[in-house]
Amino acid sequence: MIAVAIAVDRFGSRAAMLAGTFLATGGLLAAALVGSKVALFTTRLVSGLGSAVVPVAGPGALFRAYPASHRGLNRGRAGCDRGAGGGDLAADGS
């Protein structure tokens, strides 16, 4: 996670989120097509690394997306839905 945080600081949360989404999606698509256990393990590892970017880069993206007066409310919403299986998607400010 520290490496991801460094990448977020260097390249920005948007680029990190896009890269993480690309890695996660690409890894899962590749996992569906492989024929060996080693290749499956490798593709799942890539997918997991991509998925690890989202919880690190997501709060920074939310912080910059909303004005200071709404940040606490939106972070609270984002945190509350985690127990229900959601994520930062529910923190839309409405």
C-alpha cells in the first residue's frame, strides 16, 4: 500500500484509479482465458494489485471532488456503505 500511495502522490489519484481499474479488469479477463495454474495465479495476482489501488486512491479523489463543506458528509457516506458491500460509489453528494 505504501508503493501505491507513492504512485498516487506522484501521478495523481485519477491516473492511479485508471491504472488500478485497468490492471484489475485486465487481470480478471486474462484469468478467464488461461489454461494453467501458474498463469491463473499470475493473472489473479495482477488483478489483486490493481484492486489494491482503489481503496488508497479513492479517498484522495473524493477529497478533491467535493468542496470543503461537503467532504465530511461524503466521506461518512463512503465509509457507511462498506459494511453493506458497497464502496466509494455511493458517495455522490446527493
